[in-house]
Amino acid sequence: DFDEGSGKTGASDIDDGASGYGPDDEDSDFAWNSCWFVSFGVMQFIIFMIIIIITAVIGGSVVGLLVAILLITLVVYRMRKKDEGSYALDESKTPPAYPYAYHKAPTREFYA
């Protein structure tokens, strides 16, 4: 089972030159297969980086939205706190400036 011309054993020879995975000089598919594996690794890396970038953009957007809501809430809180105490709490006895406002009916009765 020994082939003296090529220096390979016939029965135990796994790389027969047609698989494309061995370092055979006659095999033109070896470079393509190596390139395909490199490309596959590069594609995995690119997909992984795209996932990381999308995650970072979404996470940054969520954090930015939360900070914006917090700032708006703080501004509204400060404006309301600033307005506290600026209103008169006791009822004024002066009549309203407009004539069509509600007037309390007199409680005295007049008999003719």
C-alpha cells in the first residue's frame, strides 16, 4: 500500500488533494478556503462590533432620556417651589373689578 512515487501511503492518506484543507501545492482551493475562514472570522467580528455599537447607542439614548426627564422634573419642581407663598392666602374683602361677578344676596328683608 505504499506509493513510492509520491512518498505517501495510500490507505492512511487523509489529504488526497481534493479536500482543499491540506497544504497541497496542486490544490487551488486551499487559498480560497483559508480566505473563507478568515472572512468568516472577520464577519463574526463585524457582526459583534455592530451589536456592541447598537447596544451602546440604545443604552446612551435611554440614559440621555432619563437625564432629560430628571432635568425637566427638577425645573418644574423649582418653578413650583418658587411660586409658593406668592399668593394671598386670606380672602380679600374688596369686591371684584367686573360687574357680572357673583354677589352675595342681602340677608335683610324689607316689608312694604
